[in-house]
Amino acid sequence: MDCAAINADRVFTDPTPIENPRCIRGLKMKRIAIALVGLAALARGAQAAPFVVLTLSPADGFLSGGPGSAVGWGYDVSTDSDFVVIDSLSFDDLTPVGTQNLLPPPPTGATAGSNIVVPFVEGTSGFEYDINPGAIVGSSTSGGVYLVYDAYTDSTESDQIVFGATVYATTLATW
């Protein structure tokens, strides 16, 4: 007869469980297993999110160009750990004098010591801003660049730990 059955029969007659060594050992093992599962869950939940930095090139975010030209920023994405993949890029333009041309991010990821480095190459890579041909010389716009990313514990992307986090860099363009 198992421990539960032994004690179930006694519930109505004697509320104390039978001191069967096999039952006590089984109970201890259950408690240890539950404690280990709990600790594993706490450790997983306590894992810190990676520190991710978006750096523009030029680093101050300032650009200039003439009406009808394309200007842009290269960027560097660095992290202190894990594996970071870019989901999307966007640009907010507070006083538009042109249009943004969002070029796709690279399919590679960044890890500690291995950044994602994307130069600005017109029509190819980076954050591009196309100044309207009719823009008034001396006008400017400001805003920021947003990068949305996911983070994983490794490059196989099997264990996602960050979902859709955002980093931001301030920009200013004049012509």
C-alpha cells in the first residue's frame, strides 16, 4: 500500500500520519523537487535583461545637406551579453522637411564584444533621410532614431528573454 493510501485511511480516525520511513523519505524528496523547481524559476526570472546601446555615426547625430540630397546616419548596436537581433528601425521627424527611407536592418545579431555595425551608404544601409528638393536653405528638423530588438540567451534564438524592447538616439539635420 502506498503512503497516500495509508494516510488516507487514517484521516477520519487519527489525523496524524503513520511514521512509515518510506513515506517520510518520499515526502522529503517531493519537497526537495518542489524547492528545486522553485529556485530554477526564480533564477530564470532574475536573469537581467541585456544592456543594449544604439550609437549613431556621426555620434552627435548632426547632419547637413542641400535640398534634394540624401543624408543619413550609420549606427552601431552593442550589448553586454546575450544575443540581440534588430526587429525594426524607425525615425521620428518633429518638423519634416524630407522623408525617411528606412533600409532593412542586417540579419545578424550582436553579442558581447561583437557589435552590429552598419555604415550609412545611400540607398543601401543605415538611416537615410531624403531632403525635399523644395526645402528652404537653413531649415532643420530634429527627432530620434528608434531601434526595436529582441534578445536571446544564444545565437540559435531558441530561448528568448527580451521581447520588443526599444532604444533611442537623438538626431538633428540641417540644410
